[in-house]
Amino acid sequence: MLFNSLNHLDASTLIGAFSGAVIFVLSSDDYSKLYRMILGIVSFFGGVISSDFISEMVGPMLPHNVTLPQSVSALFSSAGIVRVLLFFSKNSSTIVEKIVEKNK
């Protein structure tokens, strides 16, 4: 099912997501090699899946004559998506507490 959704992508998007996953794996020295490989795979697929979303989110912030290619958004999203998820998983209780305290 996941591989069927990859059929519409071009090679540059896959290379961008792979490059972002490599950047993530090489920059995360605090995990074991097996865990880094698993997170690298998650990072690759997360980058491929979220590249459209990142393009649409960042695109309006750019000047009108600049477009963000899907390959570049795949690179950024795959390099950052696992970091963001790990941050929220480690700090989820404190983030929820801050939101609840702010709404009181």
C-alpha cells in the first residue's frame, strides 16, 4: 500500500528524501546503529509522504517568483520530521501541561 503511493513521485523527490534521511542518520550520534537505521527508514518515508505538505506550507512564505521544488521540501521534511516527533514524544507531558495552564 505504501509503495503504491510512491508511483506518482519523481526521482528527485526520492533522492531528496533519501538525502534528508542520510543527514538525519549521520547527525544523530546519541542512538545505537540499529535504532538510527530504523529512524532513517522512518525519516525517508516521512519525507516522501510529507513533502507536498511542506511545499504548500512554506510556499506562501516565499517571494512570488520563487517556488519550492518537491525534492527540496522532501529533503527538509525527512531531515526534520523524526527530530520533531522525538522532541514531542520526550516532552509531551510538559507541552500538554503548558497548554492546559495557558487556557486556565
